[in-house]
Amino acid sequence: MLADAEGSIVPAPAPAVPATPATPPAPFKSAVPTAPAASAAQRTTTHPAPMTRGRTEKLSRLRTAIASRMVESLQVSAQLTTVVEADVTRIATLRDWAKRDFAASRGVRLSFLPFFAKAAVEALKAHPSINSSIDVDAGTVTYHDTENLGIAVDTDRGLLVPVIRDAGDLGLGGLARRIADIAERTRANTVTPDELTGGTFTLTNTGSHGALFDTPIINQPQVAILGTGSVVKRPVVIQNPELGEVIAVRSMVYLALTYDHRIVDGADAARYLTSVRKRLEAARFDELGPA
């Protein structure tokens, strides 16, 4: 997993967001450059070799623990991944429209991650098997009555998963602030041990470094983890009320759910992902204004 903490829910279609005023075009400039153009060699970016290149060293305690937990997770649960794609064009438009005021009023940058987190925790309430845990020795499954959301955070020391408790009770702004706060403190190594335990479901933003999707490993004893890929613009076929099927440029994202097949069936996973996708595509987030 590589991440960075940057019933079905079917809301009514949302009205279009007022377009952000376009930036006035720059004054006309002569086509003659004012300075010699850089050569191809000068334009090529060189990357210095990492300090670890060519070295052999002991694994850190954290990396050893991560390795052990990842292997253990694959050994104790039957894991597979289901992927859907979602059209988040409305969210992209809403985000562009609201991000300046959001940063000024809430003190954090509005990324796509809080939207994904909000849709994910809302869908958990309608699909309790995704928000559960298994005790094989006792022969029981526990369906949790709260949504404690783990957020995978990529740090210099390795991957850590701090937990936002009662995430299902938070609005978009609250989630954005909590994600930004806990990610910052995790990277600064000031997160408390209690904040690294107690999660019931995990979200990993695999698209933060450009990945379209991956197959994340479950954080035990949870039974599912949602990976969100990079939001990319590409041509897709959409249904237009007047023109029928047309090709348009849309903002698309892959949503990958790895789940434990001991308790979650493929149909359960598909239903959960469909709820998340519909919530994102509806883009009704009233605290930001109309979508």
C-alpha cells in the first residue's frame, strides 16, 4: 500500500456549479524569446542517487513490524480486490469553486480525499459487513456500530495508519480537518499510540503519487480497505438527454476495495462500491454550496 493523506445512497441529481471566472488572458508578447532557449540537455532533470543506493543495512523496527503484519494479513484472511470507476467531474468542479473559501474558513486545503472519506464512511452504515471484524477462535463476527476510519499515511519511517474515531459523525469539513491534522502529526512522529489502534475500516489514497489503482492489503483485524486512485481526465461515453450517447472529457477515478472473502462476498463488495460511486457522482455536499 502506498498512500498519502492528502441501502444505496442515491441523492437527486445536483444543479451545475457556477463556473469560476476565467483568468484574463495575458497581454500579447513577441514570439521572439528574450533569452536563449535551454538546450535539450539543460532541460533534462537529473535525480541524485538516494543515500541508500548500493548499501545493505538492518531493517528498522517499524519496517520489520510492517513486513510482519502484511505477510500475516495475507496468511490469515482470504483477500481479493474488486474495482469500479467513478465519474467525479461534479466534485472536481465543486472543489475548484469552493477550495479558496474552504481554505480560508477551515484552515486546510480541500483535496479529493475528504470527499472519498465522506462517501466511504456513509456507505459503511448501509453495508455493515464491510465494517466488521472476525474472531475465528470464537467463531464470531462483530458488526461495528461506529465508523473508525484508518487513513494510510506515507512517512519517512514507513507506512502508518492513524485512526479517525467516529468518522461517520463528521461532515466534509470535519473530515478534511481531522485528516490534515492526523496526517501532519503522524509524519512529525507526534501521533499517540492510541491513535494508531481501533480502526474498523481503512482508506488508502493510492493515487497521491499518480497510481491509477492497486490491490491494497487489509489492515487486520478489519475485513476491508478502500484504495482511491489518481483522478485523471479522459474521454468517456456519457448519456446526454438530447444527443444520446456522446463522448466527453470527464474526471475519472478508480476505486479498489480489497476485502476478506471469509465474511464479505463479491456481491457485497460490489454493492458497497456502487453506493460509494453513486454518492461521489451525485456530489451533494451542502456545506460547500450547490454542486
